[in-house]
Amino acid sequence: MNAKRAQTKATPLVLMKATLLVVVVFALAACDLDGASKKRATANTSNTQTNAAAQPPRTNLPMPPVESAHQTANSSAPRAAWTQLDGRRERLEDLRGQVVVLDFWATYCPPCREEIPHLVRLQREFGPKGFHVIGLNVGGEEDRPKIPEFVKAYGIQYKLADPDDETVRLFFAGNTAIPQTFVIDRDGRVRLHLVGYDTDAAAQLEEAITSALSTKAATSDE
């Protein structure tokens, strides 16, 4: 009788713990934009969503198998522009002839924080070869004051900037999951587009960068 009572009391606790675990895993695995930032990214793009928009960002946390993150290869990158932390303007076109990674991120996003140390290492290793990481913060007004402390904590040495609204809309195409990472070659073509971050994404990112760096820019303008 006592055993039955103990089992009855324990069952709700076990169910509660299991429910909390599922909630935590999915909260960390699916990182999305907040409030006004999400409106910026989705404005006028309701008809341009892709199948990748339904996929959660990839993460090293245990998750059921899913299809690969959205990837686009050998297509011209949209026009992009941003304002650096010191107020200077820069365009993607200004970096033509270089290999560029555009990383859309926010300080509150766990997969973004997971990816940043890798980006720091890649910038340090490949920077002398004509490689640039541009971290484009899409966390909104409330996130920007947190960036300086974040830079110190993670030792970020690559460029950080605030992307134009149009840049966010064009690159996100309705998919507001972050991080989103684009590898753009010397001719301004997208070599790789990743949504989320895990060990597989890290390997693909490094492979795409290495391949892009080994290829010379076309001699004629397109």
C-alpha cells in the first residue's frame, strides 16, 4: 500500500521533470529574433519563405535528426551594407576580391555564442590570406549596449556592425532563425549558407572558407 502511494506521488514529479527537460532543449536549440528585430527581418517577405524557414537552428545539444541546414551555393549574394561600431559605413561590394563571412547573431542566442569562438579562430588563422568575418548584430536596440562587454568576454577581434534593414530582409528571406552564416567568395558569390551551428556546421564552414580562399577572383567583372 505504501509503495503504491509512493509511486503515485512520484509520477507527477517525474512527468514534470521530463516536461521541463524537453522545454529547455527546444528553447536552446531554436533561437529566434526578438520583437522589433523579427519585424525588421520579416517585413515584406511573407511570400519569399523557403523550406529552411521551418527548420530550427542546428546546435550541439541533443536533438532528433533533422534535414541539413539551409544552404545556397554559387548564387550571387544580395547587395549588403552595414554601419560599423565606430559609425563608419561599409558595403559588401567594398570587400570584393576578399573571402567574407557574414554572421547574423545576437548576444541572447545560445547557438550564436557557441559559434563565435570558432569565428574568432578562423579570423585569426585566415585573416592574412584575405579573409574577413563580419558579425552583424540583429538583436535590436536592447541588445546593442551589451555588445562591448560581449566582445571582451569572447575576445572578438573581427568586425561587428549593425546591418541595414534591407540587408537583413534580403539575406533572411523570411527565415528569422539565428545564427545565419554566409560564406561569400572573392567574386561575390555565396558558397555556403548555414542556419544554426553544430559540429557538422563548423566543419562545413571551414571547408567552404578554405575552398573559397584557394580560388582566385575572376579577372573580368560580372
